[in-house]
Amino acid sequence: MMKQLGRRPISISIYFAGFLLLLLILQLRPTMSQEVEDESEFDYLKGSSRGPEHWGELNEDWFACKNGTVQSPIDLLHQRVEVVPELGKIKRDYKTANATLKNRGHDIMLRWVGDAGSININGTDYKLQQCHWHSPSEHTIDGKRFAAELHMVHQISNVSFAVIGILYRIGRPDSFLSELEEEIEAIANTEDEISIGKINPKHVKMGGRKYYRYQGSLTTPPCTEGVTWTIIKRVRTISAEQVQLLRNAVHDDSESNARPLQSLNDRVIELYDPKTVHHHE
């Protein structure tokens, strides 16, 4: 009886240690839902064993890349679009904050380290975290692909994202990218993350109030689903030199960093058009 009593505290401590370990795993796991910081584990090269068609096989945490049912990007096909006046205009509450610029291997990411504000979707505030560029564009409109696409990534938790996508065609330089050109050149072909001081997210020009809205995923591993996408309908301009700068700065030897289009799988694509609001009132 004495021996049993003596062993009991050890059993309890083992159970307690196991419980703490489980809690730690549960806390760490959601962070894996965020975009991969080190992009050396995958690539965009056609026919590569680490290319988009194989992302879901490279890491067990990337299973959604292969088995997900609401993946991004998609073609915003006009016939599938449903006009929804109730969506309302985009509610942005951005503010200037300190930021860093990082070369992730396949893209250049601007990360706000201070509070850069948020957007409000259906009464929920999603905090602005970072933005990065893809070229050519990942989303298409009626099958048309554009020169580049900017993603502004917002979060309310590690597993709930809202991304604003802005499409660009070749034309006049993009003013926001012009602000960052020297810094992008400074981290070209490095793996550095440098501080670039205060950056105002309002300098990202969206233009036009029409936008598409649909439910999708992150477009890079781990391809986490549950992302609310807002794609601005108006296509803005970017210079050919700026697109080349973004591609030359990274070190992936690839001409593009755009994931192929994913199946729509009967998803609804909503469109907000201010003109229809007055028509319905």
C-alpha cells in the first residue's frame, strides 16, 4: 500500500507533463496555417518535383494544397458572378506603422511590425499583417491573366484570413512600388529582412469601388482554407521595369511565382457594384 502511494505522484506528474505538451502542440499547430516564411522547400517550375502539383506531397502540413476543395486562385468568370448589393463598400481603417522588407525566395514581402490598422468584413476586424507580389497575376478575369497581383494579408487569428487582391496590367509605374524600389534592390538575391521605417498602407491605391468576393485559400503552402478573398475589379497599372525588378530580386530562377488556377467547385463569386445599390433601394 505504501509503495502504491509512493508511485502516485509520479503518475500524476507524467500525466500533467503530457497534458502540458499537448497544450503546447495545439498552440503551435495553428501557426502552421500561415504562409511559409522560408520558400526554399517548394518552387513554381513546370515539371519540377517541388512544383505546384506536388506541394501537397512535400509536407504533411500542406495536405490542403492537394486535398482542399476551396483552393485559390480561381478564374473570376462573368457567368458565375452574382451581384450582391448588401456587401457594401470596403471598410478600411489603415494607419502608418513601422515595416520590414523580406526576400522570401519566391516573392518580396512587406511586413508591418507595428499596428497598421485593419479592414472590417461582416462586422469583424481583420488586422493588416503584410503584403507581397505575384507575377503574372494569380487570379484571372474571364480567363484573362494580368502582369502582376498584390496581396494584402489580414488576420484575426492564426487560422482566419482576409486577403485583398489588386491586379495590374503593364502601363504607368505603380506609385506604392516606386516608394520601395531602392529597398527591394538592396535585398536582391539575399535572404535578408531589413527595416524600412514607417509605411502608410493607404498609399496602396485600389481605385474603383467594385470588387469580387469569394471563399478560398492561401495561394502558397500550406494552402490554408477559410480565406475571405476580395479582388478589386478595376485593373491598375505597373511598369514592365517594376515587374522585372520583383522577379530579378528573388532567387528562384523562375519566370513567375503564380500558382495555377484551381477548380471552382460550385463556389459562389459575389460582386459588389455601387450602382446596383441605388437600383435595389
